[in-house]
Amino acid sequence: MSAITPQSHPSSRPSAVVFCEGNFGKIDGKTANGLVRQSETYRILSVIDSAEAGRDAGVALDGSPTGIPVVSDLAAAVAHAGHVPDHFIVGVAPTSGLLSPIDRTVILDAVSRGMNIVNGLHEFLNDDTEFAAACAIYGVRIRDVRRPRDKKDLRMFTGRIAEVTCPRIAVLGTDGAIGKRTTATILTKALNDHGVRAVLVSTGQTGLIQGARFGVALDAVPAQFVTGELEASVLDAYDTEDPDIIIVEGQGALSHPTYLSSTAILRGSLPAGVILQHAPARAHLSDFPSFPMPTARSEVNLIETFAATKVIGLTINHENMSDAEVSAAIALYEIELGVPVTDALTRPTQRLLEMVFAAFPELDKAPTATAR
């Protein structure tokens, strides 16, 4: 299977261990999963999960070694590194967005060892008196990734998104934690490798921890400002990079009863096309066993009814599927939906490119047009 590889040199990045006890490779471990596949900001030394200890993180996740070991606890992570790593990253992403008492103990241990904390949860550790005091004592910093700007600095929707003349593609899904960010990241890299100037706008904490230069954690922004914050992030990417295309990472699902971020993505970025991520073998919504998964067809219909856009392709999340079942699903969905279908992690990236170029043929001329 293919994996996403870092683009900056490892020696230029601060070191980090990722805490994902009991959840690595699972839905609630999506932040750790993403950091093993790609990290522009941090050099990942190990992942902490006693249930998977002793394995290569890449093998445990995708079947391909990365050289990042899974270790049993923080002491083992420090011993493996041979020094105290620079950062301790909270790699779990539970639906509650909150820490368990055990999680708190481990993070405080990391602080006492002099490690800076990277926290992507809804619980802001800088506001916690125990963590704040510990950081002051040991001289370390906490990065609360999801903390939004002060309300006086949040941006309202302006309509300036109409000034963005390059296509925007949103990678949406039929559920949360289904692979939207992974597919968006692979697609962005594939386009750039092909000579198309593509920029990713991240909309969640994992992408921001990985090192996305543009974006905002939408689910932490007050509702009045979500479309404006996303519009502003897309404008920042457009004005700064002058791209041929902008890829917008999706959140949740438009049909999901809990997550509303997809509405802001569709309204705030006004994508000309949508790639839909779907897990054919997932029977119910993650963390909601009484809610059956929507079908790919029903989600396509909902998206195209809700917004003036077109679903241009479907990407498969292959969880609990054999390779033969993935191939069969690709063939069946192409017949049913009439759009290109692929699996971004297990199939050649050329298929993703064909998906984009079929919808936006002018982009295939980008290799000769990017010298500006």
C-alpha cells in the first residue's frame, strides 16, 4: 500500500512522540494515524499504544513499514529516542474531544520531562490550572490547536470567494473519520507532482498539526463565523500561492446528525467539484451504532441538492475489505454513479488525477502553465 511521505527534510523538524493509547489504527486514533502517514511540522519518533507495542506503525496502519515504532508507554518512547523528544502530541480524537483521567496523568508526565504539548482536542489545556501551573514550573509550552481566534478577530463571510478564479474541490464524506484528509493530502501531492500548482486548505486539527499552512479547525469556530473563516482561509491560500486549484479538506458529512462543518465548507468555499469518500463495509456511523451509514448515492444527491456543485468522483475507504472487494466496489460504483472511483491509499494516484482532469480538463495543461 502507498503512504504519504513528508516533503521537508526530517532533520529540519522538531522531534515528537504521539500518544494514542488503545486507539492507534482506529477511528478515534485518526490524528496519530495521519501523523504516521505525513508530518511536515514534526519528526515523529514513535507512537504510544500498549495494545500495538512492538510493531512498526506503518505496518500496523497500512501494511508498509515507516520506521516509526509503536511503544508501550512514555518511558519506552523516551528510551527509544535516546533523549527527551521536543514535543508530546495528543494523537487521540474522541468524539467528546475531552481527556480521560489516565490521559491527563500521561500528559503531565510529559510536561514534567520537559516536553512541549501539542493538543488537538476541544479541551484547551492552557485554560486548565493544573496544566498551566505544570508548564510554568517546567518551562514548556502547550499548543491548543483547536483554539479559535478571539471573537473580535474572527471573520464573517464577505462574498469575496467569488474573486477566487481557480477551481476549488472539496473532499467530503459519508461519515466522520473516513479518510477525507488522507485523500485530500494524497490528491494535493499528486497534482503538484504532475505540475499542477495545488494548495490544500485544512479544516481540522490533524491537518493543522501535520503542517497545513492554510486552514482553520472549523468545529471550534462559533457558527456565525464558520463560513467566513473558511472563505478567508481559501482567500489566504489563493492570494499567497496563486494556485491552479485549491483542495479543501472535508469534515464530518453533510448528512451526519452531529457534524455540521460540511455545510460551512460547501457555503464558504463554493467548490466547483466534490470528491466523496465512502466506506462500503462500514455498517453504521462512527460512534453512532443506531444510525446506519448513508449510501454513496444518497450523499451525492444531498450534496448536489444542497449546493451548486457536482460530485466528480468517489474514493473508497477500504476498512474491513479485501483487495478484491475494493476492486469490485470500484467497478460497481462507477456503473452506479457514472463517475471515476478509486482508493487513494491502495491504487495508483494517476486515477485521482484522471478524476480531476475529467472535470477540469484545462488543468492538464498546467505543467506548461505554472511558470509564472
